[in-house]
Amino acid sequence: MKLTALCGCATLFALSHTAHAESWQQSGEVQIQQRGFFQKSPHSDKAPKHWQGAFMVEPLWQKVTESSLTSVKLFGRIDSHDKARTHWDIRELSYLTYWGDYEFKIGIDKVFWGVTESQHLVDVINQTDSVEGFDGEDKLGQPMVQFKAIKEIGTFDFWLLPYFRARTLASTEGRLALPTPLQDAQYESSNEQHTLDFAIRYSHTIEDWDIGVSYFNGTNREPYLQHSLSGITPFYAQMWQLGTDIQGVFGDWLLKFEAIHRDSLESHFAMTTGFEYTQVGIFDTAMDLGWIAEYSFSEQENAINQNDVFVGWRLAFNDMDGYEVLFGLNQDLDSQHTFSAKLEASGRLGENWKWQIDAWAFASNNLSEPLFIFKDEDFVEASLSYYF
Amino acid sequence: MKIAIKATLITGLMATSLMSAFTGHADQSKGLELAKLRKQADSGWQDSQATLTMELKNAAGDTSLRKLRIKSLEVNNDGDKGLTIFDTPRDVKGTAFLNHSHAAKPDDQWLYLPALKRVKRIASRNKSGPFMGSEFAYEDLSSFELEKYTFHFIEETTLGDQGVYLIEQVPVDRYSGYTKQRVWLAKSHYQPLKVEFYDRKNALLKTLELKDYQKYLEKFWRANTLVMNNVQTQKATTLTTTKLKFKTGLEVNDFNKASLKRAR
């Protein structure tokens, strides 16, 4: 907690320090969203039968100087039913300064590692804000101190991560929830959330290859779900992880590979590998069609991507309104009737508005598959955003 | 008699082909010479920072405006480096595009998506794709390098009231979206006034007009207005430079993946 406080103080100091000279730029997003579920919840009568609505706001303030960048990004969502989905967060509250080949950052921020599309194995700095979206792309802000050195032989990053954020999980008053009520989280570390984690990463571009090697030591972002009569208790164990991500570019092709060895309550190896192939200007139009295929393997038996294939198509219209459609299918190779499918479509309406429609379908007839609990949660989600 | 006719025919054919080979060589060397003058006239600017607007117009006449900034670094003996930051449309604000042009091999390109904090590599083939939904392809905005084309001088002519050299340039890169480009170079400053782009079927696809030339640092001629017309779809894009500064002190470490992430 001391470190978090220190971190916050330093950020505030940095913020006040830079508060003169140049002005703050304000921008952000306001969104209304409606979800429609095809079936009623199999787990809870309190959950909405078909309709779940939400309102979201995400303002961002930034200040840029010759040698620094200060960001404040807040986030809040109000959900019509789910108290767990009604939440707020500090996505960013950070001060970054740079000189020569070095960068130093203090505060709350988000870090992304990796290259694959169907899942992000090596990416472990930030906790997933899983009530936000089913794809796991949304993250909670993480307090950090970061030092970066960009050298001829590659880029070196070091992080100190004071404070741990528990994963957001839908409650039984909402949809896409776990089958029984959630209990308070438990931790392997006696310091619970007040741990000091650290991470290092080396990355480099050599000709047509982007490579990365990362090491993380701290609290496992992925909870072990412990079932009991009173409900489900998320248990956060300690872990260390060694990861690598490699990407090669060859003409129309991007080749991708991510792998981790993670030592937590148990020790396991997992990987995702595949390609992205882009057809530019299909059917003599300005449209691009991207083909994505990825294979995932994990030694962890209850992993979602234990032995799975993902195939996806992304159609970019390259028009004034930026229309884009993505369709993806994730098939479990061990269980023929276990798969998930998603369809995403989005476009701009004028200069400031954007619409997005996401549809998900889940299927499983195998009780032991992690996807089984979602089999009656097929839904369509429509969002309308105003950007300011 | 028959044989004699054949022989004359063959000699005639040989002569014409020899001649065309000879003139072809002359066209090529003159074309290359003019391209060298073009490159030379625009060398030594070191770095620049520009603020631009891009107006997209569809066939129905609807328009949409984008605002962007481009930082550029001149690199000797290779392609230039460029960093483009998008300010509008608002939903892509903060998106940044890093381009390392190369003389002899495909450019290296990365895109930074601020919402995901993710840097994505762009496949080299995408160079022929549209830049931000505009009529400019990524490759149209890449730096001009001699190694990227073979040049043929066509003729000396006039464009409006200006004396010009008409040159045909054929892209070397097989991932280029064009079979050839016809370039009208101003005799006065060796910079292009007009470019025609021919698609993979060798049909005219786009015409680019470069207007409002201004002399910077008493040496470098830059067009402040670029109008790209797609003659096949009737869509058009106008790229207007509203601010341009040279020798601003940018360095090579302002053009790597780390600087892409902090570009604003």
C-alpha cells in the first residue's frame, strides 16, 4: 500500500509539476449499449431474461511536452442489471518522460505484449476487465513504474508493479456469469493485493522478424476457481512465467507464435501459433480481406484453448466510414460439439459517431469443458458511441 | 527472290529492333538522370514536421475531413522514416503509423492502436492498399527513391504554361499496386506536377495533381495541395499541408516502436 501511495503521490507531483506551460487536450467516448440474449439464464432467476443495457463514459486528458506525456483516462459503466458490471476504473494516470534512448514512466497504465489474435498468452501485466467484453481485450489500469532502454541490440523494459487488481467477474444478477454466487477472493500471498510484482521484457526487430522474450514474477492474473457449496471462490496464486512472442512478415503473410511456461499452483506450457494473410483489393475494389488461422495448445486441462483451432476473416471496406466486419470461429479439437463463434461489425456515422454490433454463439455438450457454462448465453450486442 | 526478300525483311527487323534497343537505352539513361535531379533537388532537408488535412470525397459528392500530422526524417542511402499521427476522426484519434521506407526492399510498417496499446506490424503487401480510406495508397506516401523504379524518358512537353519532362516509371517491387506511373516533372525545379497511376491491368486508375508549390529554406520545393482523383470510382482525396517546418531537430530515436507508442 505504501508503494501504491508513493506511486500515486509521485504521479500527482509529476502532474502538478507539468500543470503550467502547455494545455491539456480533452477527448473521450460516451456509449450506450444493449445486449439481447436468445435464451434465459440457466443459472439464475435474478439475471435478465433477454435484455441487458448499459451506459459507459471514458474521458481522456493528455498533455504533451517536448520530453513528456501525461495521461489521465477514467472509465465508468452503469449496467441495467449487473452490480458487478456497474463499475469504474482509473485506466490511466501516468507521467512518462523520455530522453535519448530512455523512457521512465510512473503511474497507472496499460501494457500490451504479444502478436496473436485468438488469445493473448504472454500478455500478463494488466488484469482483464472481463465484465466489459467476452473477448478479454479490456483491461484494468495497473499501477507501475517502468524503465525502458532502446539500444542497437534491442529494447529492454523493466517494470515494478505495486498492487494487484482482482479480475472483474459478472455476478449472478447479470449474464455471462459463473453458475454459482462469487465469494470474496483469496490470495496465496499473505500480503493479498499489496504485493510487489516485477517483469522484464526484451524485444527487437531483425529484418522481417519482430521478437520478444518476457519474464514475469508475481500474482497470477488468472484466478483458480474453487467450487464449494456456498459458491465459487477466486483464488489468486503466485506465479512466474517465461514467455516469447515472434512474428515474421513475408509479403502478404504474417507468421505468428506465442508460447509460455507458467509455474503457478501447477506448472504448464502453452502456445498459440498461426498466420494472418491479407488479400488487398479483392474483387477489384478497395476492400481488404484478411484470413486468420491459429492453433492453440495448453498442458492445462481446464484451459479454454487446450487444443483448439481458430479461423477468422476480417473484411475492411477502406471507405470513408471505415466499415469493418470480422467473423471468427473457435473449435475445440477434443470435443467436436464445443465451439464458439463471433461476428463483429462496425462503422462510423459522420465524424463523431460510431456503431458496433457484436454477436456471440457458444456450443458445448461436454460438462467438463469450460465453455459449457456459456452454452445458453448466445447474445447480440449493439453499441452506439459518441467521440468527443 | 523469296530468300532475298526474307533476308531484307530480317535485316530490316533487326535494324529496327537494334534501333529501338538503342533509343530505349537512351530513354532509360535520360529518365534516370532526370529522376536523379529530382532526388537531388529534394535532398538535405534533414527532418520535417507537417500538419495536414485530408478531405475524402465519394462519387456522390459527400465529403469527410481528417486531420493528421506527419513527422519525417531524411535517411541517406536508404528510404526516409515517417511517423503519421491521426487527430480526427475522433474514434481513431491517437492512432499512429510508423514507416521505414527502404530503397531496395519493401518498407517496414507498424500501426499503433491506442485503445489496445498495441503495435501491429503491417504486411508489406498492404502497401498497395488505401491509406485511411483515402484514394492514396500507402506506397503513394512513401519516400521517392531511385531504386524503387526503372525510368524511361518520354518527351519534353508543356503542362498548362509550364515546361515539363514526361517520364514513365515502372515499380520494381512486385507488391506495388501499379504497372507503371507517368510523371510530369517541372523543368524549373524537377518536382512532379502531375502523376498518372496505372493499375495491374495497365488501365489508368488515378491521377495526382500537385499544386501550390512553395519554396522552403530557399531550396526545397514542396506542393501544399495534392489532389488524387480515382478515374475508375470517381472518388477523390485532397491532401492539404497547413503547416510545414524543416530542421526541427528530430532524430532517429523519434522513429522507433517506442516513440510510436508515445506519439500524440
